[in-house]
Amino acid sequence: MAFSVTGVEQGEWAVLRVSGELDLMTSPVLRQRVHDSVAEGHHSLVVDLSDVFFCDSSGVGVLIAARRLIRSCQGRLRLILPDRGAEDGSHVNRVLGALGVRRLFDVHPDLDSATTDEAGPLSA
């Protein structure tokens, strides 16, 4: 599967849908797309990681940098990490949990809950 980042808008939210492997070679693409979104004035950003099947430390670094950038703009960053059960749950979810940084993110199971202010994040 090839890596891709596609962007759409849903209400006040800019949504970046990421698919493939988020690693040393591909993470700069996501980093640039996040920066481009913020430069375009989007300070409410959802990063949909539902179709990311591998994430290494450079991918995690991009997510942490995105959090820092959005916070510096007094914006909001939400991640979509679907909970598919213990055996086939989101790889990114497991990596963030193993590194102890999942609690830093506002995590949601799907796009509807991520772009609705009434929905609360999943517990860490």
C-alpha cells in the first residue's frame, strides 16, 4: 500500500486522512501537510490514522510536533484511532500507548465523534 495524505474540510475542521506506513521516509509528507493546513488558517485539525498500518518513532515525532504547533496557535488537534479490539486494534494506538504519549492526544474512534464538540475523547 502506498503512503498518502489527503485533506478535506468538515465544518470548522481540516481533516487529514493518512494511509500506509508512517515512517522515516513518509513522515515529512505528513509534517508538511500539517504545516500547510496551519498556514492556510486551519487551527482545528483532525488527523485520521485509521488506515495507517505501521508507525515508527519518526511518525510519533511528527504527531507530537503537530500537537505542539497546534497548541502554539491555541488550536485543537484530534486523532482518529479506531478501537478494533485487542487483537487487531490500531497499530498507532498501540505504539502511542507503549511509548506513554497517547495521553497527550485527544483520541476519537471515528470522524463523526472527532468533529463533534459534544463527543468526549476516548479514555487513555
